[in-house]
Amino acid sequence: MYDPNLPAANTPNSSAQMRAQLNGLKALIDAVPTLTAAQVDSTNTLPQGSPAAASVSVIGNSLHFTFDIPQGQDGAQGPPFAQAVVDSVTTLNPWESATVGVSFDGSNVRFNFAIPRGNDGSQGPPGGSGSDGGQGPQGIQGPPFAQAVVDSVTTLDPGQPATVQTNFDGSNVRFTFGIPRGNDGSNGNDGAPGEVSQAQLNSAISGTSNNTNSISTLDSGFADADLEALRQKLNEMILNGRR
């Protein structure tokens, strides 16, 4: 057998001893198994925070592994999902394939539909003499997209922005509206001032200056300059008050 303590220090060389040591090493090398395969026998899930572990053994010519792996922490919550919004619905030719485009803007899933219209129905057979012809076969039904449906219309306070929400239930595009009512104008400041025509103005003030209409102007001038100036101003007041 191989003895790692031989040969001892400062001893004479011995061929027999060296041969025995070399044969012992060869025997150890020959005893090492040749590995030809590796397999995982089991993988065990541990609670969060547990240390991971792995064990290995040699059976015959194969390596056998056993793993202990802790489960990961819960993932972060995904982005908020408010509703589905249909941005557009496009009609295609009957032979074209239907398509749908979808995107996410951070709050809403947005759809763009392209739907082929149905083929025209074939013409029915001619009717018999004296009676109406039978109804022709029904055309090929298009994709299940019935109509737009208004679910509700809500009245908002004046000054609030109008809103509209839409979603697609698989057959109908559904709308919900919020519409602000108009100001009642009770405070006198809500409406912009309107335009008044000259005819409306004349009609409104007609008869309000009857006292000045009956007063005659002073048509004779005065030699005195102060009295003349006073006469002219008095005439201006009389004339300005007339309508």
C-alpha cells in the first residue's frame, strides 16, 4: 500500500521500497471512478429567507445532485389599470383579415380595431308567376360588433369640464358622458353684453325727453358777448335733450 511517510528522510534508497510506493499510487489512481453522467435527483423549495443548499454524491459512474432553493419575494404591484379605451374602429374590405392593435399608456389599455365588412348576400331565386320570389340567402355575418351604446349621461355643475368614458364589451362600444349645465345668468355677470341697434335705442328712450321737446330755442342773437355765449349754450342743452 502507498505510505506517504516513505521514504524516510536521510535513509538509503531502496528499489523495492520505491517500487512498492509507485504501485500503491497506481492502485489509488485505478480506484478513482470514471464519471460519465450527472443528474439532479431533487429540487426542494424552501421558505423565503432560508439559505440555499446543494449536496452531491457519487453513485457508480454518476454524480447525483440535490438542491434546496428558497422561494423569491413577492413581486411589486403592477401599474394601475383603469379601463379599456377604443381609439378607432376601421372598416376593411370583406376579403381582408381583421386586426387589432393594443397599447398601454400607463393607465388605460387602448385598442384600434380593423374589422372587415360582411360579403353581400347572393341574389335570391326568381319568384313564381304571380307571387313574390323567395327571400335570398342571408349574407355572411361580419364580426360581432353590434353598435355604440350610451350607458349614461350625467349633468355636471357649471364650469366643470365635460367628460366621456368608453369601453368595449366584446360586441358594443359603450359610452358614459358627463356634461356641465349652462350658467343661469342670475347674477347678471354670466352672459356677455349684447349689441343694441340704433332703432332699439331710439325705441327705448322715445318719450323720455318730452319736456325739452316742447321748449323752443332762442334764435335771436344778443349784442352783448356774454349773453350771446349764454344763449348758445342754452340752445345746446335744449337740442341735446331732444330725440
